[in-house]
Amino acid sequence: MRSHSDQERSGIFRNPLLYSTILLVAVAAGVGYIFLSRWEDNRAAVERAAEKARAQDQHIVDAMGGDNFEILSFYTSPISIHPGESAEVCYGVANAKSVQIDPPAGAVWPSYSRCVAVSPRTDTTYTLTAQDAAGHTKTASVTLLVR
């Protein structure tokens, strides 16, 4: 005949499949929680990175004139040359449809930053005229000295 403690032991372990299933579900829930929390952390990190990229892009657009029609820069490099030497006339425009440099200084087009080579024989004042899509114009001038 079985003793009372033998009966209790056999009662506890009567259905090991039930205990294994409970243990398996608990482990799966723990692993699932870990994966979910890591996925949420990764998603938040990706969103922060995207927001930072958007802010940097907006900063670049703002630095390049944003939505405004502007002449960002117009200069010569160097500011003076000797006869026979060459220099560059550089310009930058934002939201322009067309640009023109007088006297003509080679092929020009709307650009945030562009330089064209020139070789004047005497002091020359260059005038940049930019026009936007609405027909508004802006001008700027710079003088290249020939010594």
C-alpha cells in the first residue's frame, strides 16, 4: 500500500504536461515582452533620427534662402588681378528662375553656388540680375580691379 506522501507526490506530478505548458507560456511571454520593448526602443530611435534629419534639412533650406527669392552671394575671387590673369565671378541665388551677368561672363544659370571664369583687361563692374517665377527681379554688383 502507498503511503500518504507517495500519494501527494504522484498528485503533484500527475500531469507534467500542464506544468510544462504553463512554464513554456511564461517563458514565451517574457521573451515576447523583451522583443516588444526593444522594438519600441528602436522605433523611437528611428523617429528621433528622422526628426533630427528633418531639422537639418530645414536648416539647410533656410540657409539657402528658404521660400524667399534672394541673391545669396555675389563676389569676385580674387578681388583684384594683373592684366592677363583670370579671376572668378561667383554668385548664389535662391528660388530664382533665371540669372544673367553683365557684361557676359560665360554660361550662367540659377544655382546656390556657382563661379564663372573671367579675364578682363580693365577694371570691370559685373551686375547680376536674378528673376523669380513671378517676374520679380533683384540685382547686385561687384567690381573686379585690374592693376
